[in-house]
Amino acid sequence: MNRYGIIIMVTLLAATQSVGAQQKPHYTQYILNQYILNPAITGIESYVDLKASYRRQWVGIQDAPVTTYFSMHGALNKKSSRNAPTSFPTPGENPRGRSYWEEYEAPDPHHGIGLQVVQDVTGPLSTVTAQATYAHHLPLGLRTTLAAGLGIGLNRIGLDAAKLNFGDVTVDPVVFTSGYLNRTRLDMSAGLYLYSADYFVGLSAQQIVPQTIDFTDGYIRPQTGKTVPHLFATAGYRALLGENFNLIPSLMVKYIQPLPVQVEGNLKLQFRNLAWLGASYRHQDGFAAMLGMNISNIQMGYAYDYTTSRLNNFSKGTHEFLIGFLIGNKYPDGCPRNVW
């Protein structure tokens, strides 16, 4: 492990023992899968939405974070919509054009269930979270729907003591010789999501059951370290640019006590339901460029992050890949209808 890897490893160790650190992974392409942040999204579409993502952070720095996830959710007995298309789109006509959104109607009340599994690894530290989610979607009018969701699962934090090789740095021999240390605890999330044809607003909380964690005496003992809730607020608006393009600005605000509020702005330009380009800015952290395409029932996305912090002196950026499959998609829905 080189000295930069040691710096990151020590930082992450401190994170598990401090209420003042971000403990959940960051996702640049969260706009493509808001379900990973908010369980209220569960079952929002008329098909089963399956997605997988791989994120390699701070390339060039040994033992930097690597995050992977798998998510799947769908509706229970949900009609596609009161104005769902009944045939393939007219050749040459944009299936996400002006007439589509003008005729948009809220879906009938329905339920949704889902599953998400997230693994985050940084050097000898690893966290695996698995949650089952449920949401209820209730129309508030002809075009607006409010969803409320809950996620319940398990969170396992592990430490591979065999990787604690610091050279001349002194390490507690009790920890160093203890093999793989881990502890599994309850994990919960909750959220609300208000959506219509032209906008969405979401509120969610992850890790809402605080836990105490300590690596010592050969096992993880509930004593001094703490996990803290992560709060998210998201909002976005859809603007039509002619018949073939949608411009979607969005915002995410994250709060983790006692850190300062973190703000991220996104801009996504979508051509029909086929391809899109995007960019984002994270306040005092960095920029990102994104692109993707939809091929039938397959969605693909890529993001490159450029950090403006001191890590830029050692990092070659961050790469994030996403692939999604629309299962049971009865209509030619090449892109999501309610999640953008």
C-alpha cells in the first residue's frame, strides 16, 4: 500500500468512528436511477426496472473507493397509464414529443416492491447493504402523483485486517492478527416523491437507524464509532426544446450532520428517447460529463468525474458505468416515463 493509499485508508477508518463523515457512496448518474437514493421510486414505471452500476473513484490512487450496485423494482397490478399507447409510434414521430407530455395523465393508485444491493470497498474496508423496498403511489390529480416508500434490510461493515500493512506505522496487533472482522446490523431508508409530466421533487433519508461501530479486540464492538443519517432532496424540471429534444435541469442537496450542506446541479439534454448528454457540478468538489443511449429495452450510461480538490494532484478522475434493462415493457418505452 503506497502513502496515498494509506491516507485514504486512514481517512475511511476515521469515517467509521466519526459523525462528521459521508458514509454512503456517491453516484454521479443518480438521475438515471433515483431509486438507489429514494425507496419511494419503487414501482414507478409499468415494467420491471433492473439496473447495475460500477464506479471506480479517483483512478491512480491505490485503494481508492470502488462501488458496485444492483437494483430491481416493479409495480404490483399497475396499469401502464390511462393514456398509454396501444400501438407502436408513428414512424418519424418522437415518442417523447410535445403531444405525449400534453396528454400525460397520472397512473392509478398502485404499490411497488424492489430490491437493491450495494457494495462499497476502500482498501481493507468494505460495506455491503441489501434492502427490500416498498412504495405506494397515490394520484393527487389528473397529472400529479405522490409516492411514499420504505426500505428495510441489513448493512455489513467489514475490515480485512490482513491488508493493514503500514510499513513503519504501528498497528494494534490485536486488530492486525484478527483476520476478517465484520458486523451485520439493521439498515433502513425512507422517502417521498412527488412527480408529474413536467417536474419531480424528492425527499429521502438513508441509514436512518444510527449504529455504533468499533474495530477492536478481534471483532466489531458497538462502542465508539457511529453511523449517521444521510438526507437527500432532489428536484428536476422537463423543458421541451422543439419536437425532438428535452432539456432537464435538476438539483440534489445532501445533508450529513455536521458537514456543510452539499449541492450538486445537473443538466441533461435528451434526443427523442434514443440518446442523451449531461453535465454536473458539485460545489467545491468537481465537475462531471455524462452520456448515454437507449437501445430497445436496454439503457447504457457513462460518467467521468474531474475533481477540483487536492486529490486532483494524484487522481486521474473517476469512471462510472451503468446498464439497465426494462423487463416486461409492453410498449415501445425506450426511456423512463416518470424518472428522468
